[in-house]
Amino acid sequence: MSFPLLTATAALPALGAVATAAVPARQRTAAKWLALLVSLATLALAIVVLVRFDPDGARYQLTESHSWIRDFGVRYELGVDGIAVALIGLTALLMPFIVLAGWHDADPLETGSRRWRPTQGFFALILAVEAMVIISFEATDVFVFYIFFEAMLIPMYFLIGGFGDRAHSQGEEAASTQRSYAAVKFLLYNLAGGLIMLAAVIGLYVVAGSFSLQEIVRARADGSLTMATSTERWLFLGFFFAFAVKAPLWPLHTWLPNAMQESTAPVAVLITAVVDKVGTFAMLRFCLQLFPEASKWATPVILVLALISIVYGALLAVGQRDIKRLVAYASISHFGFIVMGIFAMTTQGQSGATLYMVNHGISTAALMLVAGFLISRRGSRLIADYGGVQKVAPVLAGTFLIGGLATLSLPGLAPFVSEFLVLVGTFSRYPVIGIIATVGIVLAALYTLVLYQRTMTGPVKPEVSAMPDLRVREVLVVAPLIVLLVFLGVYPKPLTSIVDPAVKQTMSDVQQKDPKPAVEAAK
């Protein structure tokens, strides 16, 4: 029996979460180092998965299959394609930086009556989320996916509600109330989506007699399984609704700004750079593969919703006074691009959407973590409370600028490649949608540059005059992310070579071919 590499990649952070939570209460530093070591070991396993994956091999590789709940036809089935490998790599890559960035976020307060939850709990919850996200990317049994898709809400709820941002101007009691509100809103929105999906999962089993993604796709391809058109569309809507909440897609997005605003910066990165990617990934893996006809039927409406997300999110980002809410609305706009690329039904669009998931994760992590370092120094999230930071903390300002430029998809940085592919792929089939979506690019430049101008340039405000520059630990967090943004912006082939074969297979599932160009290239 071969080594269960995929199980080990998810089990290691799960076991690490248990071990971290069991560290004695007084050994906070030991808990931090244990969490960091576990995250690094998980990254090492993810690299092994990447090395062993053959882009030109079978669609799903490193597969594992074991009977689990025999009476209900549930099997513990795992397997990865190129899209899953890329997102597992992103998750494992970001976790050590999230742990390092949150090194002091759960330390007890020296003043004030409220005591924070144990440091061990903070890092244990982060590792638990990592485990559940990774196995969600690996699961090829719909029921197994659903379990972890929903289970990750529990640790996220406690991370938002129990370890919220300390930079709050309305007092401890008001801060606690707002954190609780944000956590409950996050949970209710996602639970609602999950309950609707559960009904669709049960309906799929009734129709198909199996929860196995590979079995259902094969049966549909050879004609041994057929679904009534109305049945397929209802099941698609059940799955898509849950994924659109998680993504988040307008108008199901309103939980995200509250959750990111009230979370610590590392947890905000965990939400938008890692957890939310499960929603867009699942659209590619489950919606398009299980319900190809319904996916094409719903495409016009979904593209309009994605377009609204792009423009609406960017417009609201322009008007924000809170740094974290600005990044949250910018992410809503970016997720609109990802969903648009997926449902453009072109290889360029879907490849660009997958690259966008990875590149958005890296760029948002860079920007939000530096923003978190900035906020922790000043004790305020309000943009108006800053000014002239680049004169007193040039390294902080420089890294903040690079993160911002990546957010607006500056050529030469990784997000530009993915955004360009999404727009090209969309324009080739839906030119009007593609043209209107470019408004999001203009607005991204506006909110990013205005944010930098108001916080980093101009006269030095007295409150920031003594602000220290980035420390060694903080540089270790940000520098590798910036290097990756530049490397993948100049040379994206390592990602595209992994992703493209999986995208072509997905296009085959929905029986779509790329539109022929209006003008043939000269031979």
C-alpha cells in the first residue's frame, strides 16, 4: 500500500492543532513555535505533492479511496488535479506567514479588564482551518467535501469572534459587540448556503446513486446516467448558492467586510486568501463537472452578477475610510473577476481564474499583513489617522506600495497575468461583459493610489512621527511574498503548466470550445 500523501498533508495540521491546543497555558511561546513548525512541515508535504504531480498524467492523481459509510454509499475519496495542487500549494505557503504575522495577536492584554483567549487556542484554530481547507481541495467524494466545507466555519467563527482586532476606537465593550456581530453574520450566511447545498447533495445522491465525483462524471459521459433538465438546474443552483456565499459573490457578500474589519490581519488573510478560495474552486470542480448543461444555462446571469461584483466592490472600496474594509471590498471586486473567468467558458478565462485565485491570495496577503503591521503601530484602522508614514518607516511604506500595486494588477506583478487572461477569455466570448469589466481596473488604480497617498505621503502626523519601521520578523513575513509576486509576474509558466491541462479537461466536461478568432493569424 502506497503512502497516503494527501491524507498526511491534511492530517498533519489537524494533529498539529490538537498538539498546539494541549500545550500548557503558560507555555505560549512553545505553542507559537509548534504551530510554526507544523505549518512549515505541511508546506514541505505540499511541495512533495507538487513534485509528484504530473500535469500530463491522469486527471486525478495520488488518489485514495476507502469505504467509509457503506450504507449511504459514502467513500473516503481523495485526488488532486492541477487546479487543486495549485491551491493546496497556496494554502500551505501562506500558513507560515500567517502564523508569524500573528505572533503577538493573541497575547493577553496588559491593561483592561478583558482577557484574550489562550494563545494556544488562536494558533490551534488556524491550523485546524488549514487542515479543513486542504482536504476540501483534495476531496473527490461530494459528501466528504461537504463535511469539511461546513466544518471549517466553526474554527473561523471563533477566530473572528474571539480573537478580533484590538485597534478599535469605540471602547472594549463596543468592540466585543461588533466582533460578535461579525462572527455571527459570517456563520449564519455560510450556514444558510451550506444547508441549501446539503439538500442538493442529498438530491444528487437520489438521482445518481453515488457521491463519487469521478463515478458521476464518467456515468454522465457514457450515457448511463441522465438527469432531467429541471432536476439538474435545481441541483446546480443548490451547489452554486453555497459556493457564491463562500466566494463571496454579490449580493451574498455582505458578511465579508464585517468579518475582515473585526478580525486580526492574519485572520483576515486566512478568510479572503485561503477560505474563500474554496468557493471558487468548488465552482470549477463540482458545478461545471457535475452539472454541465445547467452551468451553461446559468452563465449569462452569473456573468452579470460577477460584473456587478467587480464594479460595485471597486466603487465601495474607493469610498472607504477603514483600511481593512477597503481591502475587503477590493477582494469582492477581485472575486468577481475570478467568477467571470470561470463562467466565460474559455480556456484563457478559466486558466486566468485559477491563476487569479493563487495570485490574489499572495497579493492580498502581502497588502493586508503590512496593513496589519501599520495598524498595530498606530492603533487605528482609519485612513485619516495616518500621513507621512514613508518618511519615518520607508521599508513599511515600500512594501505597502508593492502590495497595493499588485492589487491593482500592475504589469510585471503576478495578478496582472491572471487578470489579463480573464479579460481576454471573457472578451472572446462575451465582448460587452469584458469591456465593462475593465472599469474595475481603473477603479482599482484609484482606490489603491488614494490609499497610499493618504497614509504614506504628505506631512508627518504627530501620532506617527515615532513609528518604528518593519522588524526582522515582519520583514521575513513580507519579503518572500513580494519576491513571489515579482517572480510569477515575470515568469508564470510554473503555474500555467500545472493548471492548463486541468482546465482543458474541465472545458471538455462542459463540451465547450474556445471561440475562433475573428481574424486568423498570418502563417
